[in-house]
Amino acid sequence: MTDYNNYLKNDNPVDEFASWFKEALEVEDNGSYFTLSTLAADGGVNARTLLLKSVVDKKLLFFTNYDSVKGSEIEANDKVSMTFFWNKLGKQVRIRGAATKASKQTSMDYFKSRGFESQVASYISDQSSPVDSREILENEFAIARDKFKEEGVPYPEKWGGYLVDPYEITFFLYGDHRLNDRFQFIKDNGKWHSKRLYP
Ligand SMILES: Cc1cc2nc3c(=O)[nH]c(=O)nc-3n(C[C@H](O)[C@H](O)[C@H](O)COP(=O)(O)O)c2cc1C
């Protein structure tokens, strides 16, 4: 095998990512933050910060509003890119993959596990749509909070998970003297191939 076994502990790069992610959650203040890039309708690129929930069956799970800009963009083109940067660890990972909606059960279970006010905020939000004022937003929040105080917030179908199935993963590690390390894995016909890259 190649000379990067010193750095990478798993043969499967998604398992390797999962172990980096686990370490990041322990060491970093915000280890689950990542940038999700999507292809926009005008042919340009869009990107925003999200939270990664977990790695499930070699796929990366995050939650959002399906009717948001990113939701429409994924609907039109399921290819996304996810960028993680962990400052204390001196590591970066770029993942390219195809996104599909998680099962409704997965989304409902996670929705119910969130705090009451987070549930209310997701319920009332028409994420990425214009809202005329902060006051309108706060009113909608207050009305829903009172309404669902006793009975709980119903699961909003517009909200749920996406699972990203990676086909390319690039690991980056800080090295001494700015001589960093990069290892790229590309999936071809179900099999991962790897190479070292100039950093
Ligand atoms: C630190 C941080 C974490 C965020 N996490 C999420 C998230 O997990 N899901 C989400 O839908 N939006 C999250 N957001 C908001 C998104 O960055 C973005 O503004 C929103 O999803 C709308 O994006 P869109 O219009 O491109 O669809 C987060 C923002 C920040 C700053």
C-alpha cells in the first residue's frame, strides 16, 4: 500500500472520514460545521454553512428545509460538495457526492428529538423565502409556540434529512514547513482508488 497509512487508519475513506469527524466533535468547538456547495439554477455556485448530524451506512446525514434554495438546487442536481475545516486538528476534508432525501421516519425521529423552540422555528420557517420584517417572524413564532405548547409541534413535511453518498473524498492535513499532505479517494465501479496529491 502507499505511504499514507501513517496518517489514515481505515481502508474505506468514508470510515476514515467518520473517525476524523468523531475526533473533531471531541476536540473542536464546532466540529460539525461544514460548507455545502450546490449548483444554482443560473449555472453559478451556491454555498452555505450547515451542521452534519452523523455518518449512517457510509452516507453523511444533515437536516434542512426541503423547500429552501438548497433543497430546490439538490432537486435539480443531486451532486453536492461538502467542505469541513477543523482548525485545532489542522485538517480539511472535501467530499463530493450525490444527495438523496432521508426516510420520513429518520426525519421525524430527529425532528422530535430537537428542543421545543427549535421545532417551532423549523415549523414556521419558509426557509430562503422573503419575509417583510423581523416582527412578522417573531409573531409567527409566538403564535406557533402558544398553539403547540401542550400538544407538541407536528412534524412539518417540508423539513427533513439528506444523505450524501460520496464518490470522491480528499483529505488534507497540515504538515511542517507548510508542506501539507493531501490524499484523494475516487470511487469507480464501486471500488475506491486513492492517490497522494501535491498539497
Ligand atoms: C453555524 C451555522 C449552522 C447552520 N446549520 C444549518 C443546518 O443544519 N440546516 C439548515 O437548514 N441551515 C443551517 N444554517 C443556515 C444556513 O447556513 C442557510 O442560511 C440556510 O440553510 C438557507 O440556505 P439556502 O437558502 O441556501 O437554502 C446554519 C447556519 C450557520 C451559520
